[in-house]
Amino acid sequence: SSGINAEYGENIAINWFDGTNLDFGQWTTGFFAALWAYSGWNSINMMAGEIKNPTKTVPRALVLTNIIMISIYVLANVSYHTILPMKVLRKDKAIAVKVGRVVLGEGTWGEVGEVFFAVSVAVSTFGSHSSSLMG
């Protein structure tokens, strides 16, 4: 077995919006969580004061970084859904770690994959936390 999702295509046939709602309060909470995760949005005024041409540079930076971050998140989620079946995605709490194990296989390389993905998530989390405290 190649380690890649043996039930390929299973995730495509699922109704992704089953069980969702349009509650404004939950949507607002989700947007606030996303803004906190970005954590650079609240420092833009201070940053703009330090840039030579903020009217030109800041909008470019905002558009470019948003495109890059959206692309990274979408590609990561597409890879998770391509590699793992839906039952694993629903059950497992550490999806990236599981992907590392599946992609690199069982044995030593699988363990290396687990550690690599776990450390990557930790570095990303601490980086966001650090910028929240310092910003």
C-alpha cells in the first residue's frame, strides 16, 4: 500500500455543509478567531507609520499575504482530505501528525514524519502566540 487514501474519492461525495447553520453569533466568533490567528491585523497602523510609502505598500502587502495564507491553508486541507479517509479525519485530533505518518509510511520514517509535522504545528502556534504578546 502506498499509504495514500485507499478510499480515494470518499471525501468528495460527502455533503460538506450537513449540520451547519447560519447563526450570526457563531459566524462572528469564527471571524474573530481567524483574525486572532492572523494576529498582524491589529498592528497595521503602527506598521504603516514605519514604511516609506504606506499608501502603496500596505495594500499590496495585505493582498499578497492574504493570497499566500489562503493558498497554504487550502492546499493543506486538500492534502489532508486526499490522504486520509473521512472517518480518520473525524476521529483523530492531530490530523497533521497522522498525515506525516501515512505519507512517510510505517517504521522509522513514519515516526520522523509524525515528529516533523508536530514540530511544524508547534512552531507555527508559538510564532503566532509570540506575535500576539509582542504586538
